[in-house]
Amino acid sequence: MLSQFNSSHIEAFLQLARAEGWVCGKWEMDFLLQTFPQGCLVKRDGNEVVGYITSLRHHKSGWIGNLLVTPQARRGGIGTELMQGALHALLDAGVETVWLTASAKGVELYKKLGFIAVDSVNRWVGEGSGSARWATSNWYDPDLLRRVDSSGWGDRRDALLTITSGRGQVICGNHSFLCVQHWPHGTQLGPWGGLLEGQAAPMFELALAAAGRSVFLDVPAGNVTAAALLTRNGFSIRGSNTLMYLGVRPKYAPQKVFALASMGSMG
Ligand SMILES: CC(C)(COP(=O)(O)OP(=O)(O)OC[C@H]1O[C@@H](n2cnc3c(N)ncnc32)[C@H](O)[C@@H]1OP(=O)(O)O)[C@@H](O)C(=O)NCCC(=O)NCCS
């Protein structure tokens, strides 16, 4: 039996997640548990929690993240049971396509459930300059973000854009946007979307000026413009996950997705 992931589980989850080297924070868990509680689940063994999963419904698509089973409880079917619980919640809510990024440990499990690999997502790391001063008010047009983001992912992802763009600075061009999100240990670039390749370089320069020293971002391998730009700026790849989906084939256009909104957990 699975039960609801609630706020009392967050601290123990974050400790395990950090031990896996994941970038995640309490704000993100609060957001997920409030936005789609029926898809955020834990597995108990008596009083002990031995597995966690979260999911988020966008519009026609959903995203599963944070699948984590305690090391001593692995290979006993708990990961599969949690996945089935989250999938059930998303499909019940009317989602047609379910996305996730898979670690090497997760890929086989997801394939067994019918997930199909569509791309890789590379974790790039590099340095910012932190030279720009930013005004405290950061106005931007939310419709631009929605339009550009949906042209890359083939779906509206309003709640995800609202929470991530509210966490830092948003840089906008005519047909592109980039959010700079500050974490305690560095700066994440993303979500970052663009319809015109030519706007990527000036936008990236502004973002680097707004970022602290340590900068990281998750970028689809299918976006070759982003890879070239990052390489030119001294960034390098530190890891890679597989981007997978289940259900209706999404209208995914990686050339319009320069960086994901979250570090694997929400899209
Ligand atoms: C990935 C993870 C969630 C799997 O949980 P689990 O409870 O062990 O999964 P299951 O027992 O349901 O495994 C189902 C199948 O997935 C595959 N699988 C699971 N763990 C695997 C591993 N480490 N390597 C290769 N295949 C694996 C196997 O095919 C397995 O079937 P089998 O045991 O009959 O061979 C768990 O290893 C974990 O928490 N890892 C660290 C965090 C992580 O990488 N999460 C996934 C993020 S995308």
C-alpha cells in the first residue's frame, strides 16, 4: 500500500536525495505536494518510509520525479510500485503523455513500464561573473514564457513556469526567455526557451552576468546550438540522464528548449 507524501516526510527525503547528489530544495517539495498531492506518494515498511515519488500535472502532460528507494530496500519491487501509483494518479487526472528523466539506475525500470527514450539531458557546469546589478522588480510578460515554453514541450506548463520564474530573475527577448534561479550552492539557468537561435548568445551573456561563480543547467542533447554556445563559454558536461515519455508522442522540439526548468524533478 502506498500513502500520501506529506510535509512531515520532506526532511528525510531531502537527506537521501542529497546523498544521491541531487539538486533539490524544500521549496520544490512544498510546491509539488501542494500542486498535485494525489501524485506524490511514499511507501512504508511499518513506521519507516522506504520509498518516495512525486509527480506534477502540467496540462495534457505530466512529469514524474524524485523516485527514490532507500538503499537497503532496493530490488524488491518498491520502485515499480511507486511508479505505478504516480502513473495512475496522472492518467486519472487526464494526462496523455508522461515525461521523466532517467538515471542509469532507473532506465531499465522505466523501459519495463513502456517508457520510450526520446533524448538525453546533459548537466553542464561552468562559471558566471556576477558582475551585473539587478533591480529588485523584475517585470516580464508571462504569456511570452508560456508561448515559447509550449512550443518546445508541446504543452502548457503554467504552474511550473510561475514557480520557477518567481525564484529569480527573468531575462526576455522577443521570442525567448531565460530564468536565473539562485540556489544556496550556485546558480541554475533555466527554464530557458527560444524560438530564434540568434537570441541565445546575448541572453546567455546577460544570465552569466547575473549568476554567481558556480553555474549549472540541464540541457537537451538535441539542442546543438546550446551545446556549441556552452562549449565556447568554457562550460563542460558533468553527467547525463535519459529523457523518456510514455503515452501519446509529444510535440517535443529540443531546438527550442535550451534548459530545463528543474534539475530533473518537474520538467
Ligand atoms: C532506481 C530505483 C528507484 C529502483 O528502485 P527499486 O525498488 O530497486 O526498483 P524495482 O525493485 O522495482 O526494480 C524493477 C526493475 O528495474 C531494474 N532495476 C532496478 N534497479 C536497477 C539498477 N540499479 N540497475 C539496473 N536495473 C535496475 C531491474 O530491471 C528491476 O527488475 P529486477 O530486480 O527483477 O531485475 C532505486 O535504485 C533508487 O532509488 N536509486 C537511486 C535513485 C535513482 O536513481 N532514482 C531514479 C531516478 S530517475
